Amino acid sequence: MIDTDNKSEVKECAKCIDLLPLASFQDRKNSKDGKDIWCKACRNDYLANWRKQKFKEDPYIYSLYSSVHNAYYRGQPDYTVSPYEKILCEWESPSDFMNYLEHNKDWMEDWKKQVDIYLETGDLNDKPSVDRINPNGHYSRENIRVKPLGENKLMGASKPCEVWIIKNKQMSSAEVVDVPSKKDLKQILIDRDIPYSLIKNIDEGIIQDVGNNTQIILQSKDGALHKSEKPLYRLETHYQRFLVNLDTNQEYLIVDEVSSFNTGGIRLGRK
Ligand SMILES: [Zn+2]
């Protein structure tokens, strides 16, 4: 036990029972020592799990609740992160905002539709958000709509996709499976015993190992690569030229070159 009166700069976390510096605890106005009883790591863990659980219980309401909160805070006068410096929110509180949307039949219909797409694809780009129609306008009754988080992804779920299935890293003989829409991807992966949580890496140009000496690349048909900031692969070209004596089959190496460059992902094209 730590006596909080002895001015010691450490405190025991009530969850992980680690002794930690006071800076590892969030401020809490109403507590005895002005600090949370759990350390930040434990608190964040707990909140992340709580959010996941809530979403599972009622994905429609919980996702709306968290999106409304974000929108409300972005619409406060003291929120000065660009591009929200001048954006205001018509509602007095997050619960007023929530209450209005929850009882707006058209809104809830659109919202549920987009949540269903998100649940189907598991792609964060498909997660619905409270969007402003006119980007210079406020969060107000006339200026909000349901929009997926990903840019230009309104048609995201119906986008045709490809799964490149690679055996033993032999990409040159990869098999391409056409998927009519992103919504169907999950079933196609399940049918092939591939974990569908990988769908989140679509168009990232990542070669994903799925066991059984099998790798896959997920890409949308006419999409573009979302290249990673940091290089993920090095593309190497080995170039050799031989002269072969036709009588003796003796080989003479004439050119032997290796060139390479780094790339933030790969996009495969059909021959
Ligand atoms: Zn802790």
C-alpha cells in the first residue's frame, strides 16, 4: 500500500497493481488525490474493450453515439483543429444531437444501412460517420448526412474486387479470383478458409500470409494502391546474359547485374 500523504511520486494502480509514477494516471477532479485509481494503460484497455462490447450489443446506436460525440466536439467554439475552427454545432449537447437523430426515421435508415455494410466488410472505410454536406457549413439539421469514413467510398461496398492467391510465393503463377463486390469478399475468403479480418488490408499492396504455403493480395478492380509511407518491400531485378557454345553447351556469363528499389506496396496486373 502506498500512503498518498507522504508526497511520494508513485501510486499503485488498482487494476494491474503496478507501482507507477503519478504521471501515469489521468487527472480526476473528484478523487482524493486528484488522480484516477487505474493507470492510463489499464484505463485505455478497459475503454477499448468497453467500446467493442457496446458496439457488439447495439452496433447501430453505439456507432451513432460515438460519431455524434465526435461531431459535437468538433463543432465547439474552442475546437480549433483545422478544418473545424469555424464550424459550430446546432445542438446544445451530444445527447440533444443524439436524440434528434435517433428519432429521425430517414436518418436511422441510412445509418443502419451503412453500419450493415461496415459489419459485412469489416473495412473501416465503410464505417458510417456524421458528415457535413457543405464542408463550410455547420453541424445543423439541413447540413448533415450519413457518409462512410473512407473518402469517395459511398459506393465502396459494391466495388468489384480481386483476390490474388499465391502458392509458395510464386507470384508469377498466382490465381486471380474475381469478386463481384466488396460485400462478397467475406464469403469468398470464408469458403477458402482464409481469415476475413484481412479484408481491412484491401488495396494496401500487402502480401498476406494465410498459412498452407499460401499468400494473398486483396485489391479492388479499378482501385489504386494506398501506398504505405514507409517502404514495405524491395523490388529486385536480376539480369544475366549468357553466351552458349552450341557444340559444347559451355556457358559464358556476359552481363550480371542486380538493380533494386524500395516500394510501399504492390499492385498486381493481369498479363
Ligand atoms: Zn494499471
